[in-house]
Amino acid sequence: VAIQSLTQAAQDADEVVRAAAVETLGVYTARLLDQEGDFQPVLAAVIDALHDEDWSVRHSAADALIDLDAPEAKLALQAALNR
């Protein structure tokens, strides 16, 4: 239930809300990775935030991805940095 709400919050009109949601989604992704859960949908929301119009949201996404030990996270971050 929380994931759906956080994913919706990551699309909010307020950039502060989006940044906080993305940061929390990153933390949740890390927990799912540790528990070997299905982290892909949550990770996708964090990766999508790399394309946000606001720099603070992109920064929150990048910070979250840096902390994740998943190849998908590293590849997405590298692709964003190469743009």
C-alpha cells in the first residue's frame, strides 16, 4: 500500500514532495534488495525520477541509486550522468 502512495507522491506537483517520495522509495528498494524481494517496480520509480524537471528530485534519485547495490541502479545512474 505504501509503495503505491509513494509512487503517486513521486509524481506530485510539489518538487519537495517528489524528492521526499523518491528518497523514501530508494530506502525501500534497499530493504527489498536485502530481503531478496521484488524491487524492480520500486527501482523503476526511482530511475524515472532521474528525468524529473527539478534538480532536487533528480539529486534525490541519484543519491538513492548510488546507495543501491544493484546493477540496474548503477547502469541507470551512469546513463543519466552521460547525458
